[in-house]
Amino acid sequence: MVSYHNPLEGQIKPSSSSHHQKSKKMSLIPLTSMAITDNCSITQDLSLHSNASEHRNCPNKDCSIEYLDEFYMEHAQNLTDVKYLLKSKDGKDSLEGLIMVDTMQRLGIDNHFHEEIQSFLESQLITMIDTGVHQYKGLFENSLRFRLLRQEGYYVPADRVFGYLMAENRKFKNIVGEDISGLMALYEASQLSIKGENILEEAAKFSSQILNEKMAFVDQHQDRTARYTLRHPYHKSLAKIMARNYIKDFNAPDGWQHALLELANSDFNMVRSIHQKELSQFSRWWKDLGLTRELKLVRDQPLKWYMGPMAALTDLSMSEQRIELTKAISLIYIIDDIFDIYGTVDELTLFTEAVNRWDMAAMEQLPGYMKMCFKALYDVTNEIGKMVYKKHGLNLADSLQKSWASLCDAFLVEAKWFASGHLPKPEEYLRNGIVSSGMHVVLVHIFFLLREGENFEYENSGIISSLATILRLWDDLGSAKDENQDGNDGSYIKCFMNEHQGITIDIARQHVTHMISEAWKCLNKECLLPNPFSATFTKAALNLARMVPLMYSYDDNHRLPVLEDYIKSMFSDHIPLEGSLY
């Protein structure tokens, strides 16, 4: 939906970069020198765009071989055509290239042009170093370049990019508020701030305030676009999910814009076919596992559990990794339900001890319903460990077991709090809640499934703590009644209001919203700093953070409209959302 103005053709240069290489960091100045305070039968196909011809909806199990051959050949040709266009635009105005890269990202097809995009952005960075940031005129161009560079992992100092827009009182000059497209780009850029960047905090406040004030005086298109930008800034949104909204307002005349749209259509249908097969495969595994036949109150939501892996691991070649990760996530939910709904403190203590011992003999002490769950956890974890060892020679049994043990330890702490009526201090609750969010278990599995290495010290990982904080606090906002269960969930808001007697729930929610914003700043910083993770892992972590609001932003009817729309387009209308998602 976001469309600042008519896109222009861009300039992209090819470069050589490894898909799995560690993130390269280039800076105008060193980062350390700045002040930082801290069951799926799919028969209906839906086109991504109403003008797409019928054969572009082809890739599913009902297609003929001839249709499949035609589809994949056309998709490959579209890729070739766009790459040729990128290379043929070398030497053009930099703004054209910036808009083209932005369009690719918003259409969710930038993964096909990693080398070309990286080469172009590196050239932008070098030019900025050689000529000086102040040489670039225009709020829209400066803001877009800044955002694209930071998204790629290049640290560009905000003061040097936006300092010329500030008055002596360190507020933005009034004239800046006259550029609607520039204000939207500035707001988008401000979402990549890190702690200590006051200019970006001011940019976020200034741009959002002016945009809200001007909505009554702009045309319908600008009003809709501005509202969408404020609600779903690109850096904190999932491009694959938001692409459909972007396409609705995408003006694609003949030229590279039309070529990108054609590629986005064929790419969407190819991606959909793969995800449908993966979900069907996982659903069969889940049904065969049989946990819900014995545990009637636990969640039975294969579709919901698959959404995270689908969002995090975007490479189409990672089907096996997505399915195995979904298995782990399903067990996080089931164990959570056992702690929240089923077990007494004594039973939960026995279960936690069994997970810490990681010994099938320990299972004999457990109640019958827990034995089935422990065996499933033990078997699935060992199967994943054996798979990774066979493929990559990595021995991860201890690391996976350790992550599950720490999760159960945290669950047990919360169960004891609830049973005793103890309401911890908010800091104590959050410290434990970061672990009980289960995010470290998810990321440990991603780490090894991506063959990142053999040792993963998640306790000291800023990426994991920031991401887990975002998840825990979004969950605790209580804007929805998820899962229709009567569990023993705690809440940071309850702890905060208990410590600050007399404050309203609205103030407490504002405080939590601010904490989420601060956690995003920490996550941004971790992604900009040199870190031991690959770009693929870092992107997976960011995508999980982007997925969180979609899983918890319920409307007044306790629905998830944005997520529902994407599920209907990706998995068709034949999958009932009730029970699958709620």
C-alpha cells in the first residue's frame, strides 16, 4: 500500500557475496565511537494480482507437467529479465536505484537479487564517504538511502544524514513538515534507531505528529498511504505478508515496474505451492504423533505453529528446516499448556527434573499424560540432533537438551508463583519471562538447522534477549484472549501495576509499549554490530520479531485481520481459521 510516488528505473551493480557469509559491516565512522546509552487440501488458487494470467496460478498438485514446466520457465525468465534490467541501469541517478530496491523489498522479491542490491548499496555508501552525506539533497532520498543501508547492516550515523534538518533547539525545522513523501520516508527511517540516537527519536515523533495532522488535508491515496506507513513501517513488518497490500496501490506501467510485478505474481504462487506442501506434511506428522487424542485441552494449531518458521526461514530451499522447526515450536506450546492447565506443582517439578536429566528412565515417575509428552520431546529432539549430525557433522544434543531444560525451569518458576499467589517484581518477572517465552529454544534450533556452528551460548546473546523481550511484552499486553483456555498465565502489566499502586492500566500499557520500542532499539544495535551470526540467522531473528505483532494484534472482535488475509491467500479459504489460529 505504501507508494510514495511513481517509481523510477534504478541502477544496480552485480557483486559477489556468499549467501551464508557472516554479515559485513561498513561504517562512515566506527559504531563504538558514538554516544550510545544504552489437514491441507488445496484446490483453489488465488492470484496475487487481478491482471495476472491464468497459468501463473499453476504450481500445485493439480497442475499438468506441461503447465508446471511453463510456469517455472516463465518464473526463471522473469528473474533473468529483471537482473538484466538492473545491470543495464548502471550509471543512472542514485534515486532511481534506491526506489527500485525499495520496490523489490516491498514486493517481497528482493531475495532473488541479493548480490545486485548489495553491490548497489555498497556503491551508495562509498559515495557518501567520498562526497559527504550533506551533498545529498531531499528528505525522501536521504531517508530512503539511510533506511536501506541500515537494513543491509551498514552503520550510517543519523546525525550526519539528518543534522541539516534540525533547528538550534534540536527540533526539526518547520519546512520539513511540508514534504509528505519525505515525512513518510523519515518515519520509516526512524524505525532503525538504536539507543542514544536522539535525532531519530525526534524524527519519529515529528514525522508521526505531522502526518497525523495532515491526513485531513491530503487526498485519499496519501491519507491511506500515510496511515498504513504509521501502522506498518517496513522495518518492523513482514514484507511477504504486507506485499499484497502494497500491490493494491502499486502503479505498474510498462517497464521495470511491470517486470517486478510479473515476477512478484509468479514468485508468490511458487512460494505458496511450497508452503502448502510443507504445512500438509507437518499436519500429517502432528496427527500421527497423537498428543491431542490424549491431551484434550492442549492447543491443536498446526497452522499457527507453522507461521513462525515460514516467516523466519524465507529461502525456498529450507523446507526441511521449516518443518523441523515447526515440530519444536509445537512442543513449546504443548509443554506450556501442560504447565498452565494440567499439572500440579509436584507433577511439574517431576517433569522438569526429567527434562533436566534427559533420561527415559526418569519418565517412569511421571503421570501418564506427561509420559506421552516427554517421550515426544525426547524423540523429536534426538531426531533433529541425528539429522543435523548426519548432514553437517554437528553434535548438538547437549545444546538442544539444555535449551529445553531452561525453558521448563522457567515454566516451573511461573507455576510456583501462581500456586503461591506470589506476584514478583516486574524486573524479576521479565527476567524469567524472557526464558519462558521459548524464543531461545526457537533460535537454538534455527542456529543448528542453519549449520551456524556447534556451540550456541544464548545466555549472553543480545539478539535473543531483545527478541524474547519483544515477544514476552507483546504477549503480556493482553490485547487479545488467545487460545480460549483458562491457563495460569502471568502478566508483566499486573506486576508493574502492583509495584506502582494507583496507576491506570492505560499508563501501564503505554509503559510496556515503550519497553517494546526500547527492545527494538537493542535488536537494531545487535544487528548493526559485528556478531558471530550469519546474515541468514540475523534475518530470521528480525523476521520473528516482525511476526510477533501479527500474532498478538487482535482487533475489537478478537481477530487477527492482517494475518487472516495472508493465510487465506497463501493456504486458500478451505482452511478454517477457528481452531487453526485461535
